Amino acid sequence: MRLRTKRKQAVPLRPAATPAERRQRTFQKAAKLLAAKSRSVAELRELLTQSQEANKADVEEVLDRLSEYGYLNDERFAFGYASSKVRQRPIGRQRLKRDLALKQVNKETADEALALVFAEVSESDLIDRAIEKRLRLRGRPENRAEAKSLFDHLLRQGFPFELVSDKVRATMRTNLDDDEAT
């Protein structure tokens, strides 16, 4: 009995893409990335340059075109990102500044966006909301260790040291006043 072996068929190679096709693919990829979530210009540039097909000239041309159409704008991105974070949960200026730096928004743009966001809502109001939420979840700090835990939590949320210190002291004084009243 004789066995038949299949011969491997040659797969035709895909012809190299023309510059126009490369730009079109890069544009489509950029549009898909922006549809998923908004991004800063530098963040999108980094994602597009990781692609094997795209070269730097194509990426820059696509970024320019997207900026021209109004799909890419770091000022709008930074303000939208910061204001949505503040609406979601109480968070301080320093934390937002660090988050925007991680999103590759330049320092001046981030500072302008944060000034606009914190003109609408003060950090004092935000820290009060953060303390309320923490007290609902964990109760009032009963001792120094619990007060330190609250203090550290608020610092991690990006609130300034002096404000955190004042608010935690006030919370502890309120707690002591409540104990003396009973």
C-alpha cells in the first residue's frame, strides 16, 4: 500500500504596501485606538510607532491630520481626563499631575488643565469627600495608628501635606469631642 504525501503549497507573498496604503493603515489603526479611549498625542505616537508597518514619517503625518480634524488635542484631553477623575472619586492635584505625566502630557498643559479643574472644585471640598468616604468604610480613627493610616491614605490620593495634616487633626478633635460629650 502506498501513502500519498501532500506537498506544501507555496503561499504567495503579499506585495509590499505602497506609501499611501501604509498611511491609510496607520490612520485606521490610530482611529481604532482613539475610538477605544482618548489619548494624548505622545501616547498615540508611541503606540503607532510600535507597529511594524508604520514609519515615523507616516505616523507624524497621521497625527497632524488627526490634530487638524480635531481628534487629537492635548489640552482637551488633559482637562477631560482630570475632570473625569475628580468626578469619579476625590483625588488631589499631585496625584492627577503624576497621572497626566504618565499619560505623556507635557507639564505646562497639565498645569493649565489642573488649574481649570481645581477652579471648579476646591481641594478642600475633595479632601472632605475623601475623609467622609473613608470614615463610612472604616469608621472614625480611634487611635494614633488609625489616624496615621487615614493620613497616609490621603497623601497617596495626592492631597497636599498641610491640608491633610489639618483635616486629620480636625477629624481626631471631633472624635475626642464626641467621646467627651458621652
